[in-house]
Amino acid sequence: MANSEKSIELLAFGRALRNLRKEKMLTQDELSFYSRVDRSYISELENGEKAPSLLTITALARALHVKPSALIEDYEREMNLDT
């Protein structure tokens, strides 16, 4: 899927997730292990190809040692960069 076909919301969430994962110095494999979310799905999320469920957001946040709301706040900041 080309970037022009991806939703700005999904791209913003992907950037927020990738930034937080890198800030915590985790690879996608490590985040996958700690969150029990498949590594390929994490890649799809980070690339704006998939939309996460509430349970996925919660699992990722727990593995990143942040509140789910912190991940959403980062997403909102990324959305503001796009507008």
C-alpha cells in the first residue's frame, strides 16, 4: 500500500509507536516478545497498514512500560504535526 493510500491517522499512530519503541531501545522482536503481539503485526502498525484494537494498544503500552493514554497522547502529537 502506497503512503498516499494510507490514512494519516494510521501513519500517525505508527510513528508514535515506533518513536516510543525506539525511545525504550527495543527492537520489534523484543516488543513482540514482551507484548505477545506478532512482530509482523507491529511492523504493519508502525507502517500505518493496520489499525490496532484496544487490547493491542494495552498490550503494547504494558510492554513499553507506559500507560495506554501515553501512547494515545503521542499519537495525538503526531496528528498535530500532520495538520
